[in-house]
Amino acid sequence: MDEWVRLYLTHPDAVREIMDREHMYVEAAFTDTVDGVDYLYWYSMQNEHSGSAEPHDHWFDEHHTRFWRTCIDEGFPAEELIPRILLTPDGVQAAPKA
């Protein structure tokens, strides 16, 4: 998991390119350790036309998919949360409408 985090942090431009292609507006990952077990929580805001995390044509996709398959428990059900409050500066708020 730490390797995945480092990959994202050392290649922010590549991540942003992929986010743009996937119509991903916000992506955040949180970690927690409970009783010696590491957990990764992933949060995203994206539109209904968002692409998948499967490999495409960007060099970063292969790394992203490999780490996804290693770190994400596909058997754990995703939660579809409804944002009640989202406060951001005007430029960020306008970005999904562009």
C-alpha cells in the first residue's frame, strides 16, 4: 500500500491526466490500522461517464491496475454516499461543469 501511495505522490501529473480521461473530479485515499490490519479507504467524485481503472494507453494505468488488484478487496461492497455538503473555492466548484 505504501508503494501505491508513493507512486501517486511522485507522479501527480500522470494521475491528473488519467483523472481527466476518467472524468474523475476528486480522488482521495485514507489509511487506517485496526488491530494490526491495514485498511485503505478510497473516495471519489466522478460523473456518470467515468471510465474504469482497467489499463488503457497511459503508462501509469498498468501500475495503477496492479496496485488496485493487490490493495482493493473487491468482495467488500462499495458504498454509494450522497454528498450533503461540499464546500470548495469557486474554481474547484466550477470544474465539473466545464
